[in-house]
Amino acid sequence: MTSPTAPQPREPEARRDWENRVLGGGEEPDPRFTLANERTFLAWTRTSLAFLAGGIALAAFPLEQISDEIRTLTAIFVVVIGLLISGGAAMRWLRVERAMRHGRPLPIPAIVPLLSFAAVCACVLTIVMLF
């Protein structure tokens, strides 16, 4: 009887040129950190989709208490915030991935102030509309 041979470790595959240009080179981080970065990106994407849905709902359903012009402007504002969050999520993913690859500290999330500003505007607008 012959014993089965143990599988030989494979050489890590080299990244493509465009991947190295996007990621900025560096060392491959632990996959758990890369996947956590991806989950954070997806969470920001869900938030941007919620803003998009909110903007569409504002535009689609007429409200007697709000004029059509204000409702349309508010809907556009909410959709634009969703768009900015989506773009910011992609930039954040890339910045974090590059920082991990080069052993640098993780960058501060720049989209948090944007989301906070949008939330404050929404609260102020709601208060104004109620009174």
C-alpha cells in the first residue's frame, strides 16, 4: 500500500498590474481584516441605499403639509447625500485597504461628518415642518 502524498503548498498568486496600481502595492494583509473592511463598505452602501429609498419616497408620495417645491428639493438633497455616502464608502474602503497593506494607521472616516450633517439637516427640516 502506498501512502497518499501530502498536498504541496501553492505559491501565492501574483496580483495583476491594475490591482497593484489600485491597491498601491504593499504586503497582503490578513484576509480577516480585508473581509472586515469589505463588510464595513457594505454597511455604508446599505446606508446610502436607505437615503436613496428615502429620497424616492419623498418624491413619490405627496404630503399635504409640504409644498411640492420643498418636497422635491428635500428629495434631491436626500438622494445626493446617499450618492456622496456611496462614493465616500468606496474611497474609505480603498484608503483602509492601502493603509493595512503598508502598515500605516487606519484613516479617519471622512463620511461620518457628512452623515452627521445630513442627519442634523433632516432633524432641523422635520422640526421646521412640524411647526
